Amino acid sequence: MEKNSILPVNKQWIFSTLASFLGCSILIFSLSHVCDRQTLSALQDLSTSSATSRVESSRQVDGVAEDESLQKVTKRKCDIFDGKWVYDTNTYPLYKASQCPFLSDQVNCRRNGRPDFDYERWRWEPLECEIPRFNGTEMLERLRGKRVIIVGDSINRNQWESLACLLYSVISPSRAEVKVGSGVHKFFRAKDYNCSVEFYWSPFLVQLDDTPVKGSRVLKLDTMAASARQWRRADIMVFNTGHWWVHRGKLQTWDFLQYKSKLMKDLEVDAAFEMGMKTWAHWIDHNINPIKTTVFFRSISPEHKLGNQWCHNQTQLIMDESYIELFPRSITGIVEKTIQKMRTPVKYLNITRLSQYRKDAHPTVYTSKQGKLLTDEQRKQPQLYGDCSHWCLPGLPDTWNLLLYNLLVLDNSRKIF
Ligand SMILES: *[C@@H]1O[C@H](CO)[C@@H](O)[C@H](O)[C@H]1NC(C)=O
Ligand SMILES: *[C@@H]1O[C@H](CO)[C@@H](O)[C@H](O)[C@H]1NC(C)=O
Ligand SMILES: *[C@@H]1O[C@H](CO)[C@@H](O)[C@H](O)[C@H]1NC(C)=O
Ligand SMILES: *[C@@H]1O[C@H](CO)[C@@H](O)[C@H](O)[C@H]1NC(C)=O
């Protein structure tokens, strides 16, 4: 341009100036036009989210989240995990133990002789919204052609048993296919709906090599459990882990931890757990298509093993916030942080607190150990043999599944069904 300015003005120069002026005008015009369109779509987003605020999923609305009116909308969003227990003999239990012949001895408290039944009759009521009554037929309709997998430790097996019973009890037994022979893999299918619900036992989600003799068992923090190959392509996945990581002493199931071919005698629980969770998160982000698959992570299931909250003989709920949290909060923190950082949206089944009230709902001595019902002698020693970790069925895990179902149905941000 400097060069041009010292040259005499010629026709070519005038022409090019005119051309640039015209070009600039067109550019400015189209820019402002694009800008208008952006404002418009932002406004449309806003009105859509207020119309659907009650059923909005927990996903972050980026960019516009600062907007004041949107913040109000977000505040009104209902947290179905915030609520209270209501005694309800009309609709609870949602099925009878006798309608679920494959219910295991471990959690079939009624068949095992537990004398009180009130623990079966509590309904969870969120504070800020109503959740529809459970309808198993409707749930099967929604799960038509879908494969659900529940993966984790024995508490997730507890949840699988609950979901399989909820669905089994609304169909004719001849229209169901059930395989419960193994504790490691369980299978339920409703033939008329081509819908299956499976359980995969994998308490760490990462791989535990426990085939060598005790003394050389290795927990591989950077390798997924071998069964992960079979998890792929499920439509709905429900994971949990945590409980087995904090086991120490006699209950500890590994002798070494391995990370990137480095063998370690031990590591702080939090550090090991964080590595394991990262391995899981990476696997999900690289093996799951979020358009097809909805991923859930169930939060820690609380135990009642201490003081006046020891589950034995309990028939009443804890009705205030006086529950004792036994599980390390740092583990919960690591789960929540890991999930937030993932590319795949993971729905958090945040059942810890609502379960914390339920010191009445564990099997205690009405259970089995190593596949055998407790003997009368063992039942007299609840300190040694009572189970205050798992949950009677029908019972609390039915509510977890009811909330799982609600999160699926209420998710209108993507069409899952
Ligand atoms: C459950 O849902 C099915 C199918 O939508 C419907 O036909 C039935 O009446 C419902 N049952 C109850 C008790 O609401
Ligand atoms: C049944 O569902 C599976 C997925 O779970 C699907 O692959 C298969 O094609 C379905 N079969 C029919 C007959 O719809
Ligand atoms: C539990 O209840 C039974 C029957 O009421 C009673 O005999 C027993 O002493 C109670 N046990 C404890 C540990 O409270
Ligand atoms: C889960 O619920 C607890 C209390 O019920 C709450 O403090 C926590 O923030 C919730 N976590 C998430 C990730 O929503």
C-alpha cells in the first residue's frame, strides 16, 4: 500500500479501491447477518430449555449458562435423589418374592425366615417432582430390542436380581429365559420383547489376576477386566466399583498392584483407585458410541455396621441426617471427578444418601454364606455372620432400578427410546 501511495493515481487503482469497498461491505453485511442468526438460535435454545426444564438431563448447557434466566431454569431442575421415604402398603412391594423363583438365598429374606416385612413397603418420594408409579410392562416396552448390562461387585448383582425380578414378575414364566447358575454372569431375557438384562461380576472393573497362588495375585490398574470384551454394544450399561478397593487385611484380594508393567507391593487406596477409574473411563470413551449407548455409574452403597446403626434387628429407618458415613468420601470424590472429565456423558445413579437411611433393609442373618443358608447356630452370632452390606429383595435396590428407569425416560436431550 505504501508503494501505491507514491504512485500517480490511475484508473486501475480507483477500480481496485471500489472493488475492495464493495467486498468489505458485503463481508460486513454477511457478518452481521450471521450474528443475528446466532442470537436467534441462542434465544431458541433458551425457550426450549425452559419448556423442558422439569425433565432436563444433568448435562451442562455450555456458553449460555451465565444467563440469569437459564440459571433459574437450572435451579428448578428436579434432583430425584433428593427426597424422603414414604410408607406405602398400596403399591409396595413392587413384586412378591414368590413371583421370582430365581431370587438367590443371599437376599431372599422372606424365604429365609425374616419375621418382619415393613422394609419392603417404603416408596422414595423426591422433594421437587413426582416420579410416575413403576409399571414393568411399560419398562419392557421401552426396553424392546435392547441389551442392558449391569457390571460390578455383588451389590450390582443385588441390583441385577432386583431388575430381573421386576421384569420377570410382569410376564408369563414361559416367556422368560433365565440363567443364574454362575455368580459371575447372569442372564435374563423377555422373549416377547427381545430384551435382555445381564450381570457381569467384575468388582474392580480392571483386571485381577488371581489364578496364581495367594502371595502373587496381581491387580492390573491399567488393564480392563477380561469380560469387558462382552460388554461392548450393550444399549444400557450400569457400572459400580469401590467396595473392593478399600478391603485390607484378610479381605484384601491382591498381593501386588501393577501399572505400566511396574509391580508395586501397595499404594495408597486413593491413588490406586484413581488409576483404575481412569482405565475404565478411557475404555468407555474409546469403546462406546454415546449415540447408541447410555452409561450409568451407581454410587457407593452404604453399610450399617456401627453402634446403634448396626443393621441387626433393625426394623425402623433412620429418619434424620444422623446416619454414620463409613465409606471414605475421597473414593466418591474420585468417581465424581472422573465422570465429569469424560467425553462420554455418564449418568450418576446417586443412591448413597437415600440408602443411608435404610438400616432396616439389610439381610442380617437371613442370608447365606458361600452358597449355604446360615445354620441356627450361625444365626445366633450376628456379629460374625450378619450381612449389613447387601439388601433384602424385594427391597431397596428396587428403588435404585426405579430411579434408573426414570433417568432413562426423562432424558429427552437425546432420543434413547
Ligand atoms: C402398565 O402399562 C401398560 C402398557 O402401557 C398398560 O396397558 C397398563 O394398564 C399399565 N398398568 C398399570 C397398573 O398402570
Ligand atoms: C434382538 O436384540 C438384539 C440386540 O439386543 C439385536 O441384535 C437383534 O437383532 C434383535 N432381534 C430381533 C429379532 O429383533
Ligand atoms: C434381636 O431380636 C431378638 C428377638 O426379638 C432378641 O432375642 C435378640 O436379643 C435381639 N438381638 C440383639 C443383638 O439385639
Ligand atoms: C450426590 O448426592 C449427594 C447427597 O445426596 C450430593 O452431596 C452430591 O453432590 C451428589 N453428587 C452429584 C455428582 O450429583
